[in-house]
Amino acid sequence: MKTLKSIAAVLALTLASTLAGTGCRESSDAQAIHSAPALPQVTVASVIRARPVLTMNLPAELAPFQDAIIAARVSGFVRRLYVDRGSAVRAGQLMAVIEAPDLVARRAAAEQRLGAARAQSVQAQANLARDQAMLQRLRGAAREMPGAVAGNDITVARQTVAADQAELQSRQAAERAAGREMISLESLVAYLQVKAPFSGMVVKRMVSAGSLVGPAGLALFDLQQLNPLRLVLDVPEAQAAGFQKGNQVRFQVTTFPGQDFYGVVARVSHSLRPATRTMPIELDVPNPRLQLSPGMYAHVFWPMRRPAPSLLVPAGAIVNSTEATYVEAVRRGRIRRVPVEAGMDDKNLTEVFGALRPGESVVVPGNEELRDGETVLVKP
């Protein structure tokens, strides 16, 4: 009986020790599991391979389509001004009248000289006709009645006709010279009326009534054509080859934030600026309501297309650290930093050049705290 009790006590002690040991191991495993660090969870996006229409933001400046400083072609005093700053004018419209009494007097004298030259030319022509008729009568009489007319008389008549012809040529030359002088002075007199060479807007007036003006004196107006306008921009060498004349290009100005305007590629210099390696290109910009003004600064969204497909990632996937520019690819559950070079933007995507593959997953947004080779958990 005593022996059975001893055996039971030993079994109870053994079972208690076993249970205690099992409980300790379970508690240690639970603590180890609880203390293990959680894997970083990341959101990914796929690398896209495409040939998008990319845009480059280029600075530009609006300029008048035509800009002319209107000056007087003859010296004189401003008698009257018909336009001022802000006046819209049409081509051929009278802008000012200049008074030049000396020029008017010279024109009157030239007109008188032209009249006298014409009269002398007419008289010389009449003398020639008279002497030619006399020569013909003498020759006829000599043929009908030989010896009736002395040969010397015919010789004298022939020389007189030759002298008349020379006189007529001289008078006609003088008449032509007087006519050219008259045309020249009439042209100068016409310049006393200053007219607009093209339709546009007077942006500046430099004189007042009574001012002395002339070819070497003060200018009168600054006239600009504001519809259409020119948009002048310098396109980098690498992107200058992708343009086509007639294409529409979108741009914005700081005066109207968020509002789009359009211009048409019209003129290309076909020559690069050596200092900047850019090519000047001009766009024609319709401006019927005169919203835009010369001198406005513009942001041009210059379109360009790559000759081959490019790799695109979301713009937020690119990490710009102090050491490098890279994206974080997720390969077999681990982070791999892939150095890239950013290209152009296409809406929310950015062109990248690096050791990436189409369809590969990259972390979005990029996180500089993720280490290269670190294991991560991709969020569904």
C-alpha cells in the first residue's frame, strides 16, 4: 500500500514538471512572435512602355506681328494730329498732316518749269515740221524743173531740218527731266499727309501739334499690328526636329492663369543659336479681342514625340536623394533601388531611363527610408 502511494506521488510530480515545461515554451514562443518586427507595407504601380506625346514647358514672349516707327519723310511742322495713343487705325488712314511751305513753293516752281519745257518742246516740233515741209517743196520743184532751185538752197534746208531735229530732242529731254522733278516733288508733297502703312494700334505718340519733324528729326508714332501676334520661343536642339508647320501649340500667360491659348507654327529659322543651342521658332497667335499684348511672358507646352517607345512611371515613384535619383522596384518581395534619369512629363507619368522592365512593379510613392534589399509586403 505504501509502495502504490509512492509511485502515484512520483507520477504526479513528473506530470506537473512536464506541464510546467510546456507552458514555459509556449509563453517564450508567444513572446518571440510578438516581439518580431512587422514587414513594411508598400503600394506599387507597374512600369509602362509606350510612345506618348510628351510636352516640354518652354518660356516665350509675345511680340507684335508688325511694329513700325512712323516718321516724317520731309521736314516741316506738324499741323494736325488725327490719332493718339490707343487709337485703332486702318491701313491708309490719315494719321497726321505736316506743313512745309518751302516744299509747296518748290513744287509750284517745278510745275512752272515743266510747263515751259513742254511749250518749248511743242515749238521745236512745230519748227521741225515747217522746215521739213520746206525741204520737201524744194526737192519737188527741183525734180519738176531742173535748175529752178539752186542746189545750195536744198543743202541749207536739209541742214535746217537736222538742226530742228537736234533742237527737238534737246527740248524733249528737258521736258522729261522737268517731269521727273515734278513727280519727285509731288511724291514729297504727298508725304505731308502721314498715313498708316498697315492696320493696327497706336501704342505711342511722340510729338504734338507744332513740333518740327523730318527724316532726321522726331518720329511721330509707334504703330503695332496686334492681330495676329507673334509668339517667339527658343526650342532646344533635341526637340527642334519634331515640329511641323501648321501644328497648333498650346500656351498660357501669367495675366490669365489657367486659360489656354493657341498658336500655329508659322516660321522657323533653321539655324541654331551657338550660345544656347536652341532654334528660334515663331507662332502666329490670333488675337481678335486684343486679350493678349506684346511683351507678355508665356509658358509654351511644346509637343514632342520620341522616335522609340519609352518607359513611364508615376511621377511620385522617383526618389531624388542627395546621392542619386532612383526608383524602388519590388523584385521577389525585396526592394531594389534602380538608378534612373528622368525625362519628360506626360500628364501624371514621367519618362525614365534606367535598368527597368515593362510591367515591373515600383513603389509609389517612393520612400527614401526603404533600404536596398529590404523585404516588404505589397498591399493588395
